Amino acid sequence: MPDHDEEPGEELVEDSLELPGSGEPAPAGEEPAEEEPASTVKADWRARIRRSGFGQVAVLLTASFAIAIAAWWAVKPSDSEDPQAETAVVTQVDVEGAQRAPTQGDTAPAFAGTDIDSRQVSLTELRGRPVWLIFAATWCTGCRTEMPDVRDAVTAYGDDVQVVVVYVGESASAVRSYSDRVGNRGGDHGGSGGDGGGLTEVADQSQEISAAYGVMGVPSHFFIDGDGVVREVHVGLLSPEQMTRSIEALRTS
């Protein structure tokens, strides 16, 4: 027989009470907990993610990325003045009125200019002597990188080949300052006015010489024999081995 002291349906009502957010019924006789504010619920998901496996993985990935960025920053190339720290192969230059660049077998365009020591330099006066004509710039990465090797080549072959470096669109004062800074002047590779070996540097501020040779990138190299004929053309950075091969070929041409 049912106990008549209990009202029908009372137990059913008590069992239907649930704890907020838990899906479980509240114990009989206890008041339901108040719903948490929405802002608190939203904040809790961050804590749950941190405690979860996914949260740990996310933290590890973020930390790894930060470490990688820090490592790159520590070993990134320096912005220092050291030419050997720079590695670009060729740099584009804009030369107004550039002509068709001479190729192997062409007669080298005649040029005349003044070196940074105010001495006259011309291809005509150099006839009978092989010429290694280099177009460069003081700010050019590849030019600065290969310059120590050019100086070494001048020291080794300066008696047989005249090396002329033409600086595209730059003033004599800028080239002179750069030449002093990197050590191009003096010693076994010092300038000689273009007729007795050594390293001759010409500031082509008007770009006339550069235009005659159709220069579009620096460094550019033209190896010209004693008859004024272009034997080799190279655009871009040359290795010491390439320099030696080209000079040896020029000497025997």
C-alpha cells in the first residue's frame, strides 16, 4: 500500500532538478545552484584548454616558433660594412641610353675617362695590352664581396693585364672614399693611371662608359684582348677560380 503521507509526484519533481551545466540532478532538498555569469563561462574555456592535451601542444608550438624566430634573429646577416658578409650575385642598375652590350668576338667600345687620381684613362691608349674591364658600384653587394679577390688578381697578374673598374653613376669623391675604406689604393694593387699595371678606378658619374657597354647589372666583367676584341663577358659575381681562368685565357689569346 502506498504511503499516504507523501504527495504524489513530489519525488519526480525533486529528481528532475539538475545542477547547472552538469546534466546531473541536484540532491533532494538542496536548492539548485545559481547559473554562472556568461563572462565566467567564457573565461573557463581558456583554463580547460590549458589543462587539456591540446592546450599543452598549442603552448609547445607557440614556444617553438618563438625560439625559431629568436635563433634566426641571432644569426641573420649583419648590416656591417664588411664586404665579405654580403653574398648577392648581381644587382640591377638603371643606365640611361644603354646600348647593346658587346659579346664575345665584338670590338670593345672605345671609352675615355679620368681615374680617381685625376689621370686620363682610355681604351685606345691601352691598345696592345689585355684589359679586364669591371663595372661596379660602391653600394653593390656582389661588387664589394668580390673586390678582395680582384685585388689579389691584380697583385698576381697586374704586370700582364690592366684592370679598370668603372663605377656606374658615382662621383669621384664617393669612389675615392670607398677605395680608401676597402684598401684598393696603394700596395701592390695601387692605381697607376691606366698604363702600367695595378688597379685603375674610374667614376662614371655621367654613365657614358656604362651606356656604351650596355650595362644593366653590376658587377659586369669584360675581358678584352690587346687588339681591342672582347674575349669573354660575365655578368655577376666571379669566384677567384673564374677570375684566374679568364685572365689566363686572356693572356694567351
